[in-house]
Amino acid sequence: MSMTTVVDVSLSDGQTAVWGGAASTAMLLGTMNALGHARLGAIEVLSPAVIAQCISRDENPLQRIAALRERANGTPLRATVNLLPAHGHLDVLAGEALDTWLRLLAKAGISEVVLIDPLLDLSRLGNAVQKAQANGLTVIAALPYVDDPEHCDAYYSACAARLVLTGAQRIMLRDEAGLLHVDRLPGLLSALRSGVDGKPLDLHTRCHTGLGPQVALEAIRLGIDRLDAALPGVANGASTPSLALLIRSAALLDLPLQSADQDRIKEAQAQLAAIADQEGFAESQPWAFDLAPYEHQLPGEIATEAMHALRERGRLADLFEFARESPRIRRDRGRPPMLPPFAQAIARQALEHLDGGARFATLQPALRRWLQGCYGPIDTSLTSVQYRIGAVANPGRPASLPAAENALAALVCGCPALPPLQKLHYEVRTPEQALTHGLLQRWPDYTVLSVTGPGLSIHLEHCKG
């Protein structure tokens, strides 16, 4: 039996789902030093969400790749590219903009790329595969998983076969909403195997329902070729299963999981834990089994954001009302897929309706662009809605593309210009160093400040003002 290899997604989906994307490039360098020596199949370092996080901190996402590559010890680096960007500066990532971005990714150190077309437009996806391969990248074509009666095993087998025709080297079943369960897996993977015709088959699943670890172990038993996982500190919940848990469980169950260097995994986790402690980042918590994700089907960090929004409103008890409203919006607006750029728009629209606003009194921009045909043709039953909101003359095409490489890259990233390169430095302090740092920051407020040891005695006197 072939061995399953693991791709670590701690630095992309993991820290996005658990920490809200708060980990800067400098913070992750120490973790990569350890991960790069852990004998992993690959390490994912960039995604559309990570790009947005970098831009919000005035960090250059290409510098992030290059800095992490220097510490990867030759481990392949992976990036995820969504052909329908969520930032609104570009409806469809194609042509010269896509070619330039893929070239820059390869130059910075990416060797594998996951290509996602939420609408499974095979012509668009096929062109993207050709461009990626022309830039020397290994291509993984994503097949989004949807949990409904219309998407049967035969559907997935046929889709996998069509994705193979694009020329992609690997096919990934991508369950971003964590909806898979062990009873579904044997028939589904068998159907996919028949469709991929010998191509490697990968799995990306999440833990929204609490079933992600079971699904991952069953996938290993059934011979999945590669599996995404994350370090324990940024696993579970809306993230992927825990890498450490999978390694331990596979060993106990005698499952064919390729051995990783567990000492290096522990070292990487210790680095992440120290960062979380120093920065006050949230602790990873498994989510209990719940049926709500099967209703709303929101992916990863978008589900986390929705839960946070409900808590802020004091309306977590209304989770199922929110969960039922999400598919109603999808049905009413032509069933856009529950992936970015549509998923976040649907979640925000559902929250607006939950807050008591008239249904569709306003329309989220991505849903408006969807109805205007900017991402592709829409169902003819929606033409009356399209007529009311106005069509777009040349959907999917920007008015003009900049000629300069950096300007094209900025357009892809959804910003006016790529941020300048920074000096990357981050220091994880010992408890003693943290205490000293805090005291030194506060010393101007006191006329007397003394610290003694080894038992440690702190004496502060006469606080000014």
C-alpha cells in the first residue's frame, strides 16, 4: 500500500482560522526553521487570505515567500490561487495578470500551486494550468466538495475526469466547510479514483463538525495520497486536523502515513505556542459536533468570522436561524458556490437579514457582481434580477491592465502598490525577559523601581500622577 504524505498548512489556513491571520512573516520564521526539517510533503505558505493579511499589515507577500523559502530546507512550498479574487479589484484572475502572478510566485520560491475555480469553469482552469506549468509549477486542481443530493459519486467522478483533462498533475478534493464524514468517504474516494485515472489524489478537510480527524484517518486507511494538516496550536475548529494527532493515531492504528520528524514537529509547535503566549493569540479549541455547518456550509475562516459576529451581537443562540438563512440566500440568488468570493458575501447578507433588515434591501458587492455575470453566465431565471441591478458590458475583464510587473502584482493582491520590503525580526522572550521588558516600559511612572533575585522581589514606589 502506498504511503500518505502530509502537507502542513499551519502558516496559511491554520493561523488564519485560529488566530484570525494575526501571525506576521517575522513571527513565523522560527516555526519554519523547524518545519523545514520535519520531512513533510510540502508546506503551504500563501493563500488569498494570507495575501490580504499581509497587505493589511503593510507586508509584502512575495517577501513572505522568499523569507520562508530560505528556512524551508528544500521542502516544497505551496500556494493557493483562487481564480475569482474576493477583494473586488479584479473579478477574474486570468491572462497576463495570472501569468505574471504565477511567474512571481515561482521566482519567490513556490514550487506547487493549488488552483481553485469556484465555478469549475474548465476552460478557465485549463488555461490557468497551462500558465502555471509554463512557469515551472506543479499544479494541483481543486475539486470543491458540496454536501447535497445533487452531488453524488458519479458527479465527482466525472468532475475529476474533466480536471485530469486540464493537465493538472494532482487532483485535490477540497472540503473547506468540513462536511465530510467517514460513511461518505469510501464510495466517494473510490469514485474519484476511477475519475483521476492514476493521478495522485489529495484531500483538504476542516473540523467544523468535529469529525475532521476521523475523516483524515479514514482517508489514510483508504489510501489517499496527500493530506493537509496543521500544528496543534492552529488545528481543529475551522482549521484542518492536527498533524501531531494524525501522526500518533496513524502509528497506533498501523496506518500508512509517511513518517515525519516528530522532534521537529514538537519544536515547531513550541515556537507557535510561544508566539501565541507572547502575543495573546487565541488558543486552538476543537468544535463540538454540530449540524449547523451542514446548513450554512461556510468555509474555514468565514465560518469563524460568522460565529464571532453572532457572539458580538449576543445572538449565538440564533446560530441555526443564521445557518438556515444562508442557503435561502443562495437559492434566491442562483446558487453561487459556498467559496470565496461568494461565501463571505452570503454570510454578511445573512447577518444583515438576521439583524432585522428587509431581505435584500442592500446587496453585498460579490453577489451583485455574480448577478451581473462578472464571473460567468448566470441562470436565465435570474435575468429579471440582472435587469434591475444592471448588467456589465464586458464581464470578467478590467477596463485596462497595467503594463508594469509590480503594478500587475498589486492588482492581483488588491492594493494600489505592493508594500516595500521590510527588515524581518521577531524575538520570543523568556518569562524573565518579558517581565524586564514590561518593567522598563513602565519605569518613567515611578520614582523607585527595584528588582532582586533569585526568588525575585519587585519593589515599585510612588506612582507619578
